[in-house]
Amino acid sequence: MLVRGAPLIGATAAYGMCLGLGQGASDADIDRIAGTLIACRPTAVNLRWAVQRMSEALLSVQEDDRIKAAYAEAGKICEEDVAVNEAIGTHGLKCIEEAWKRKGEDGEVRILTHCNAGWLATVDWGTAMAPVYKAHEAGIPVHVWVDETRPRSQGASLTAWELGAQGIAHSLIVDNAGGHLMQHGQVDLCIVGTDRTTATGDVCNKIGTYLKALAARDNSVPFYVALPGSTIDWTMDNGFEIPIEERSPDEVLWVSGKTRDGRLEEVRIAPKGTPAANPAFDVTPSSLVTGLITERGVCPASREGLENLYPEMG
């Protein structure tokens, strides 16, 4: 059984609206809360999707009933996400099974991932990690190469932790090691998540994803992106139009962690006065993506591929 994880960014936004209503539930309050939440993560489109859905649900009921209605709607979003993420895992399992067959069902299927897209980031299953968990449950031996994912180290602190909790073989690697591993035939496929996918299949994920996709293409390694339909931005065709969140330079200049005696400390890793830039995401063009793994199936990273799965959005 999977350990129940925290809500994904959309569900988190939904519960954020619930908390915000404690300070007022008027129409103006809802607009204010919604605007604040959307501004927190400009790159992630499913946050906007959840906030808009919550706003529509709340504005349709009387002010005195809005807090109760907010928690009910947020709960629905969470439960829907459980089903969506498990479906992503089921469809993505087929990609891992194909890799397993290519190896003659011998040895481990070695999967490289970037950032955290497991049950600590989403609900119960995760997106990019859901196929891994399904493969593990199916008895396919998997080994996950876990990118550390600087500067926030989501891979080192989150993905590695949850894989350990699930008893799945894994190794933490520095962000720049993936290309080397691919050159030496030690990666069978890559699976990553995405914060926004354009209608034409470009994907925007944690900074460094693009470089993994380039290395994968150069070494003929399949590169898959796992996503729920809520992260598809049907209004956008070009990934380079996606707003890229710029985060604090301190995340680059300082690292935090435990000392050998268990104390939590922050350490500066650059000379005093050194400036830093910190773009949090990058865009991987659809031409570098082998396939998109969604809750409705796996499709080519293209408008036609997405519209075949989501005909109502075409």
C-alpha cells in the first residue's frame, strides 16, 4: 500500500482558499484570495485551474455558506486527484513494461527523474513517480536515478525519502550526472513531471529538465512527461511564452542541511558579495519529448496527440 501523501499544487491552492476565507468570505475577499494564490506560482497552470474552480463554486452560494462549501469542493478536488494520479501510473506502467521487455526482462529498469513528482508533491501516487510505484507493485525490478534538483534539492530531500519509504531501489546523483549515465547505457528511460504543458506539447518543469531531455535525445533514451489534464494550458501554443518564476538568489547562495551531529544548519557556498540568478523552471520543446503520460493514456507531444485524448478541448 502507498503511504498517503500531501495534496498536489492544485489541491493545496484549494485548501489555501479555505484558510483565506477565515478572514472574510465576501465576493471581494474571494477575488483577493484568488489573486494572491495565483501570483504565488505564475508558472503552474493547475494552481490557476484549482483557484478558478474554487472561486466559481464559492460565488454560487451565499456568503454564510462559503467556508463549508470551500472545504467540500477542496475535498472533491483531492479525491479526484487520487484517481487521476493512479490512472497516470497505470498508463505509465506500460512505458516501463516496454523498457523491461527491451531488456529481455533481465536486470533492473533504470529510470531517471528530476525534481519531486511523487506522493509528497501530489495526492497518493504522484505523477512522474506513479508509473514507478505501479511497476514496483507489479514486480518489475526498478532502480531510480534521483537527480538532487538544485537549488531546492527536492530530489535529495523528497524523492529519495519517499522511494526509501516504499522500499524502491534508488541512487541520489548530482544534477549533471544524468548525461554521463545515459552515455554509458545506464538509463533505460526518463520520466519527469510538468507544471504547465502547452496545447502543442511543450512542457515546463523544474530547471534542468531541458538538459536531461537533450541528453536523452542524443543517447536514444525515451523521455516521458507525466501530467494530469489540469496542467495543460489550452490557451498557449509556444512554451517560451510561459512565465518563468524567478526565485530568491539565497536559494543558490546558501544550502541547508543536518550536520553530522544532527543539527540543522545553513551554509553559504559562494563568496560574500557574489550575485546569483535563480530561474526556477525551464521549457522542454515537444520535439524532445517521447510521449505525454496522462490520466487518459499516453500520446505524442503534439496538438493532435493531446486533442485525441481531450477532444472536448480541441
